Amino acid sequence: MQFNSIEFLWFLPVVFLLYWLLPFRFRWILLLISSYYFYMSPRPLYGVLLAATTLVDFYAAKKIDESPEQKQKKFWLLLSVISNLGSLFAFKYFAFFYNSGAELLNHTAGTSYSIMEKIIVPAGLSFYTFQSLSYTIDVYRGKVLPEKNAAKFALFVSFFPQLVAGPVERFGHLMPQFYEKHKLLLERIVSGLRIATWGFFKKMVIADRLAVFVDPVFSDVHSYSGLTLLITGFFFVVQVYCDFSGYSDIATGVARLFGHELMLNWRRPLLSRSLHEFWTRNHISMTTWFRDYLYISLGGSKVKYKRWLFNIFVVFLLSGLWHGANWTFLIWGAMHGVVYIIEILIGERSWLKKISLLGWPYLLLFHTISLIAFRAQNASDLGYIYSQIFSFNWSFGQALQELRSIASLFPLLLSTLFVAFLFMKELNEEKALVNKMKGYEFLWKPAFYIVIFVMVFVFGQFNSNEFIYFHF
């Protein structure tokens, strides 16, 4: 089920009303049933894999806690790691590695291995496996005690607002909230609806409108010039941010309707002035996951200098692979790893932030160039895109004509206006430019979100476009 679907329009009010009408001791059961319905509604078999992941990690954590010897604890932790990463590999990466090997052998050895069709990846697989895996690792490290109730642990893994695309929650943050008795507070409901409304605006008004230009260009890159490819690359930067952070906003707002708080996942990353700053603001739940469970496991910074830089590069490379089974994602991860290390070598913290007026366009330009690798369909298309962009044979008139061939001038101007509106809104959040205005909390702020709500219905794309990260 998707947040921007008709089905969700009746699902959420029904669950909300039942939740607050039920006695406290039954509310978590309703959330568990609702979460599995939410996840299984498009494909019931998805629930089988979700339940299997949950049961394996619940039992593994229990055995880790009960085992008297370190060797036994490591065995059960390894079982959890293999189970989670094994399911990821089977559904998400097996076809990629098989096809890569087959193509290599066919090219070098003259064999004729057939290419395997991609397996359908269960929605949100990468998110809930990482969330569940972090629990067993935290139990092994002694950071949390194992959950005694398997059904409540199942709710932690499957909580429907953040199940499919995060934030990737930590057991110590989310699980205790299911034991707390919450009151139905008007202030909490209003703030939840306000956050969710802004999320719907980002998804349906900005991201889905930009997709009208981005999708055709990246589906046929050879038909467009370098400047058009660069402009649509920037459009994709804004699209993927609004699509993904929009989901997080909706998830946060919906969770708040039930009295639960999700972790902050985005902090205006497109206003960053360096790549270091960007990765403290962008997809925070996943960035900190890689830091806590991969980077630290590799030794973090408590190793020799060259090994430390190597650890950073490996983390970025694997984070690229986490996003998808394609060489383009590995290229994207490698680019971020290299530039991140370059910023370290030239002293990013000491000079880049001093020239913030240059730092911001530098970040946006690099983010656009690198995210083109994220969006390109294959390495061949990516090579062509870069060859066109870096030929610098740009013509604004040709680019405008090519964009207008996709849609008329009005949708293009409207999309550009909404992009500018996004940056102005986030700049205001960053600098608190209008927050001190008289009547801001009681007049201007409510009026703003009423306008946003209306604009969703006036300008929104009501075609249930999938959220981009559903495939991750």
C-alpha cells in the first residue's frame, strides 16, 4: 500500500479511530495487524519474508543473551547476519552478480550463458532487514536487552509508517514507545497532519511533477544534449530528495497521530556547503547505520591513517551497492567516497566552510553530477551522459526546446517555480527568517499549511506514482 493511494485514504482514518477507541493493552495488537495488512496488501507473500526475518532475529537475540560463552554468542549473531544479508543477496543481488559473471564469460571465453531476469525485490527489503539486524547487533554489543514478546518485536520490525522506506529505526528508540501509554492530544494530531501535508506536497507536487521531465530524458539519453542532461540531473536531485524526504515526513506525521516519534531523517541536505556536511544531513538514519554497524566494525578511525581512509571508501562503496544492484550505484558510491576523502586531505573543515557562497554551489554541482550515476539506467548511458555534459557544448536555447518537447512551457515553469519555493521554504527553516514575525505561530504558520494542503489538490499528481525508494 502506498501513502498516495486511494486505499490509504480509508486505511489511515479507520486504524486511527480504532486505535484511540481501544483500551491501551490492545492498541499494539491493532498496529501489528494493520502493519502486516499495509505491507501484504499488494503481494501477500511479502509478509512471509517479513515474518521469517523477524522470527530469526528474535530467536537469535534471545540465544545471544542466554549463551554463556562468547563463541556461542558470535554463532547466533552470525546466523542473524547471514539470514538478513542472505535474503538481501537472494532477492536483490543474485541476478546482478550472475548476469555480470555470465556477460564476462561470454565476452572472454566465448560461452553462451543466458541472462537471468531480475527477481522482484520485496518492497522495503533493505530497510527492514537493516532495522532488524541492528537489533541483534545491539543485543550482542550489550547496548539493549532482548525483547521478550515476539509479537511486540514483530511490531518494531513492521511498524507501517516507516516499514517500506524508513527511517531505519533503532530498537532502543522505537521499541520503548510501544510500552508507553499515550494520550490523544490535539497539538500532537495537528503537528502530525502538518508534517504529513508537507510530505505529500513534496512528493505529489514537486517530485512527481519533476518526474515528467526526468523519466523521459533518462529513458532515452541519446536524444538530448549535454545541458539538457545536466538540467534534468539537477531536477532528479530535487525529485529524489522530495520523494524520499516526503515519505519520511508522511511517516513521521502518521506515526505522531498514534503517539509515536520517529527519528529525524533529513535536515535540509541541499543547503549543505560540503560533502562532509551533506552526509550529516542526508538520510540520517541510514548514514548513522553504516557508521555504527559497518564503519565501526571495520575499525573506524582507530586504525592507521591509510586504513582509516580505506574504511571510509569501503563504507561509501557498499552504501552505493545497498541502493541497488547496478554498476551505476557502485560508481555513485565510489565518487562520494573519493570526494569525501579529498575533502579530508585538503582540510575541508578549515577552508571550505569559510567560503560558504562557493561551498553551496560546489555541493549542488557535485551532487548533481554524482546523482546522474544514481539515475542512469546502465554504465553505457552514464558514459554517454558524462561525455555530453563535459564536452561543454551547451546551448540554452536547444535545452529549452528539448525540455519543451517533453511538456509545454507552463509545466516546465511551474516545476521550476516549485523547486524555487522548496529552497525558499528550507532556507527559512534553516535561518528562521520569518519565525519572529508577529502572529507567526497563530496566523501565518497555520495559513501556510492550509495553502499547502489546497495546493496538493490543485497541483498534485494523483496517479499513485510509487515512491522511488520502494525499490530499495
